[in-house]
Amino acid sequence: MIKDLPFIQIAAPDLRGNEEAYVVEALRSSWISSTGAFIDRFERDFADLCGTNSAITVCNGTIALHLALLGLDVRPGDEVLVPSLTYIATANAVRYVGAEPVFVDIDPETWCIDPARLEQHVTPRTKGIIAVHLYGHPADMDAINRFAAVHGLWVVEDAAEAHTARYKGRPCGSLARIATFSFYGNKILTSGEGGALTLNDPHLELRMRTLRGQGMSPTERYYFPVTGYNFRLTNLACALLCAQLERRDEILADRRRIFDAYNERLADVPGIGFQPVATWAEPAPWLFCITVEEAYGRPRDALMAHLAQERIETRPFFHPLHRLPPFREASRRRQEHLPLTDAVAARGMNLPCHSGMTMSDLDRITDAIRNFQR
């Protein structure tokens, strides 16, 4: 009976290392808030992982984007170029500082913001670009950075889904003025909630650390020279992250094994497409992406409903942001036409990927996809 089959989650944290021990250590130390040894340790180790001078922990990935824009002094009336195919936090953060997200179509080779399409969206109000490494695949950062340099724009990497991904051999998180990360419960490295920024500029780091901590002076306690925010992450959360970081190679190996199994088992299914991988990219194995094309014979939503009946959780791709209620009227006024974004979003779906999955789980999922076509 289908109802007796175990439920296969789309994502689940891997907490089989020192997570419990480190959290207990933090509890017993009494340092459970926004100072403590695990915060310092994680910031140092995560900066090393990303190849940057510094990492700043914050309470989630959306806040990381918000703090990046505050640090860059983005203001009301400014415009920021962003992909439309991304999680809504990318555009929401732009609105938080009073600026306007301007949506750009995606590159068919990466599904990330297309450097060749940036020029048509630049106006005198454009201040910067947020390049999202969508579903773990790096954006073409060299081309984006060249364009930004010519036009006097800053670049932020939204690497929320791209822990450990590499671009031309270089780690994501080191490829722009600032990079932002999420450690939400479905991410490769997780603390349930949490985020970080990575960067090399010490002056920008000081500004963002000050803004993160209520605006308090770094040299005089309880003196506040600026209006700040409480964006800090806890020592308890960083205890989890330190344990996650220790086992990153094992966690990644498990996920790559799952990716390889999907690729092998679904390669000959007509109408099932895969996320493109550029020759220069080493994507992070986050959620496995497929597209459901006409040759499959059934629409994507029907396949998702069938898998749900089989007790297999899936996700549709993100709704194009330029079509969502908070943004669509402004997008229409700008006459944005993003055909590739619309097409990929309509056909794409994510399959389960986490360390707890077995090969029998993979067989169940891929057999269900294959058999539904018949």
C-alpha cells in the first residue's frame, strides 16, 4: 500500500557529527547569545573555506542581503539588477532599503543572470548587480564583474544555495565585493536559521559589523554613532555550523552520490531534462533539478502530483519574480520581457537530495518518474 511507504523528504539536515556535543558545550559555557567562541571559530573557518579575509555571521540569509545593501549605501530611488528566477529574498532585500529591483533574464548555459542582457536594463539610477548562484550553479562572475567595472557598479554574490561551489577553480563567496549565504534548514550547511557575508574589504567589514550590532561603536561600549540593527547570530547556531563545517566533505560526497544516481537513472527518460553545467563550473549539490519537457508526455504539475501520491516530496522552480504581486506592476512599466525565465520556471522542479537518502529511495523516485510516463 502506498500509504505504508516511508515519506521521502525533499531536504533534511545531516546532524550526525558533533552538533549535539558542541551545542551542549555552548550551553554549559553559558554563552548562548551573540558572543562566544563558536562564533569566532565559525567566522574564521568559513572565511577560509570561501577564500576571503573575513566572514560576518547574521541571523539569516535574507538579512545577509539586507546588510550587504546597507553596507554599500544603497538608497531610495536606486536600482539594482537582479535575476527574476531566484528566491524572493533577493528582491525583497532591495526593497528593504527603498531601492527597486530591475529584473534580467537568465543565461541558458547557467540559468543565472545573463551578462549579455545587463546592458539593456542599465539606467542612470542603476547602482549594482546581485548575481545569484541559482540552485548551486555559479553565475558567470568574470563577465558580470567586467560589465560592472565598465559601468561603475558594485556586485554582490547571492550564494545562499552555493556552499562550496567553485567558479573557474575559485570558491563562490570570493568573487565579488560581498557575498551572502544562507544556513536555512534545507541548505547543505545548516543551523536551522542563519546566514553570513564574506568579503575582503576591512573598511566595509567594520561598517557592516557596526550596523549588525545596533550601531554600537567598536571602540566604546554603549556609544552608538549610527542607527543600527540587531542582525546577529547566536553562539548556539554557530556551534551547529562548526560541526557541519567539520563534516562538509562527507556531506558533499553523500549528495554527489545522489546527483550521480539521478543522472544515471533518468538519462534515458524522454522529456526529462537536467540543469545545465558550464564547463568552468563546479556546482554545489543542493537540490537536484529537472525540467519536464513536452516529450515526457505529461505536464510538470501532473508529475509532481503523482510523486506526492507516492509519498515523494518535490518543489516547483521559483515563480518568476517579475510576475509576483509585489513586483509585477513595476516590471510591466519597465516592459521587461524575460522569455527564458518564464520557460524554465514553468518546466522546472526539484527532486529530493539529502544525506539520509538510500539507493532504494532513489529507485523509488526514478521508477515513479519513469512509470508515470507510460
